[in-house]
Amino acid sequence: MLFNSAPFLFVFLPTAMLGFHVLGRFGRRSVIAWLAFISVVFYGMWNAGFVLFLVGSILVNYLCASWIASFPDGSTQRKRLLAFGISLNLIALFYFKYLTKTLELLASFHLGSFHPHPILLPLGISFFTFTQISYLIDLAHNQAEQQDFLSYLLFVTFFPHLIAGPILHHKEMMPQFGNESPEDATSPDNALTPVPPSRRFSFKADDVSLGLTWFMMGLAKKVLIADNLTNIADRTFAQAGSLTALSAITGLAVYSMQLYFDFSGYSDMAIGLARIFSIRFPLNFDSPYKAISVTEYWQRWHITLTRYITLYLYNPLLLTVQRRRIGSGRRISRKAFSTPAGFAAMVAYPTLVTMLLTGLWHGAGLQFLLFGLIHGIYLTANQAWRHFRQRSSNAPPPTGGRRLAMMLVVYVQIAFALVFFRSTSTRAAFALLHDIAGAHGLGSLGSVLEGWLAFALFPVVWFLPNTQQILGQESTAEVPTPGPAAPTTLAHEQAPSIFARIRWSPNLGWGLAMAGLFFAVLVELDRPATFLYFQF
């Protein structure tokens, strides 16, 4: 079931809200059970057969967590059970997501005669698998507490994030499922700060109005903008190798905006839906095309994924390298970071490996590995500049034309990598790059005019306030990024003062505006399109 579909809007969501309202009178366990049940139903509306896999995955991981918690902290049994639990998750992920591609690759090198049948990928498998792995790791390291099954079930399956994120962390979510108390829970923002285990299981007018507005703005991004860019983007990548330069560049620009508003729309809808039930999700999207470096881009794009790979991939890799250096008598100081050998070992190596695995997370295929490698090179080069060339880290942020030029440079870098992200194969990716280089001529301005909507969106994504700024929900948290540089504070730029007058508030004007927006969405809702991140 899609968020941007009539059954969800007019049947599922009202039913979920009604059950929450009625069962809230009976206390925590009734509400938790209802939200978990309705979330499993939501997943089953896509493919009922995979409900067994989802529930089975949750049961296995919960049992592993219980076994891990039953042994002393630091014991060998804990380590073995953690390795066992992680292995089970990765085996399932490999089977569904990578087995077919692996067999095809072996066959291409004549290493076997394989005729694999396509394996249907369970929706959201990467998200709920990674969520459960992080919980097992933190539990084994005594950084998480064992939960009752209903809370754990809801933590994994809560329908706003189940399919395409954000990738939630137990420290910011589990306390929000805690026991009832007269006190209201506070928000975790984007930091991994525990929320006080207290909340009321009933609707709060402020949260419902804010959540519905947030959801509606995301729905409009998806239906009115992203979906209207789909045809040009799909046609461009389908015809790679036969396009003029202007047609290829226009198609790539269109796809970059389609992906931007598709994922931004989903992120807004997920946060808004959770907020209706007074559950606060971390921000997952913060105007990434405003970034003035690729490092900052990853602190703004799919923020919870960046946080995840930093905590559970980059940091362990770096720690392993540092331990080896200490064991061999070499230094790990900041001065050692700034030597070529130290930089290669403690910055370039963990960054490149982390981003290669991140590329592989997005999909099976060499093109995804190249996508990850390209971003690994970008991040490594950015860190090298900071270590070896940048004279001062206290310089004021760029403004005006210089900032615009830096945003444009970052966008071009991102767009180049998106060629591999979107293409069906490396051959198709290089074919499109060949087109962009002018292999089939420059082309006419007519193709550029066809993508007018995408080009009109550049001032929007560069200069206008984003959803959370309009709603007064800016984050002040810091997001860790692969690399030794200090994290960047989210939403550090303030919305222009001219927009202060339109900042959201639960009043008649905003109510009428959202009603008009909803009507416009309904007009375009005849053929709901899936979200691009569903395939990951």
C-alpha cells in the first residue's frame, strides 16, 4: 500500500487513527498492540506472503536479543551470539537482494552454468534488517536494554518508516513506547539522546495538526512534482546511447529533481504520519542541494543512513585500523592523520570501504559499487583538502555568488554519480555519459524546454526554506559523517526573514491552504506511483 493512494488516505489511515483513539483509553499495551498489528497489515497489503518473512525475521532477532541479554557483558557467548544474529540477517539479505546478481556474475565469467530465477525482493528489507542489526550490536555492547516483544515489534514495523526509512535507532524510539505518565515525551531531534519514557496514548491536537500538515506537504511533493518528472527521466535512461548532449543533460537534471522531491516527499510523509500519533522521528532530509561540499551533502541527504554507516561501518573500521597501528608502534594522533601514510590508513581506507558498502546497500550490480566508489573518492578528496590545504577551519561560511558557485559544483558532482545510481547497468551508465559528452551532437533547445519544470525547481531547492523550516521544526542536532572532520549542524542556515510571515501555525489560513493542496493532489491521484527508495 502506498501513502499516495486512495485506499491509504481514505481507509487505512482513518482506521489506524480510530483504533489509536479508542484503544488509547485502555493503556499502553493496547495501543502498542494495535499500532503493531495495523503496521503488519500495512505491509501485508503489498504482498501477504512476505508478512511471514517479516514476522519471522522479527521473532528470530528478538530471540537472539534475549539470548544475548542472558549472558554477562563482554562474555564470549555474547560475542558469538551477536555474530550469529548478524550472520542470519545478512544471509537473508544476501539471498533476496544479491544472490541472483551473484550467480549471473559467476556465469558471465564462465565459472558455472547458472540459470537463476528472479527472486522477488521483500519491500523494505534493507531498512528493517539494518534496524535490527544495530539493536543487536548495541544490546551486545550493553548500550541498549532488552525490550518486551510488543515494543520491539512496533519499533521494527511502525508503518511510517517500515518501507523506506528513516532508519530508526532504539535510543530515540523505544522510550517513546514507554509507560504512561502525566508528563509528555520530548523529541530526540537527530541526536541519539534517549527520550524520557513517558507519554500519553491519546491524540494531541497540536501533534495531529502539525503531522497532517507535514504529511500533506510531502504528499504534494510526491504527486504534484516528482511524479510529473517521471516520464522524461525514465525515457532518458531507457534511450541512453542515442541522445544528444542537451537531451541527456536535461534528462539527468530532471531525474535529479525527481529523486530529490520523491525522497523528500516520502521523508516528510513518514515524519508527519508518526507525528499524528505523537511519535517523533528524526529528520531524514535537509535541503541536500544547498550543500557546499559532498561531506555536507551526506549530512543532509538520507541523514539516518549517514548516521548508521558512520556508527556501524566507518567507526568500527577506523577503530580496527587504529588498534593495528598502536600494536605496531605507530601513532594515531591528529598529526599522524595529516601524514600521507596516516591519512591513507585512517581516512581514505575506512571512507572508501564504507562508501563501497553503502553503494552495495543501494542495490546489486557493478553500477552501485561505482556509485559508492565515486562518493568515497569525493569524501576522501574533501577530507584531504581540509587536512592538507585549508588554512583555517574558522573561516566564515561563504555567501552570495561564491556560495552559489560551490552549490553548483557540488550538484554537478552529485549528478555525475546519479548516472550510475539510476542506470540499469554500467554499460548503460557509460552510454549516457557518452551522450552527455556530445557523441551524438549538441541537440536543440527544444529538449531543454521540455524539462522546464526541473530547471524551474533549482531556485526552489537552493534558496527557499524547506518543509521543517516552514513548519518551525528545524533541527539543531549534529550528524556524524564518515571522516574525522567535525559534524555539521543541520539546518544551520536560517530561512529568509521575508518568509517568517508564512511560517506554519494551526489557523484558518493554513487549514484552507492545506485543503486546496489536498484537492490538487486528489486531481492527480489517478495512478499512484511507487517511491524510488522502495527498491532498496
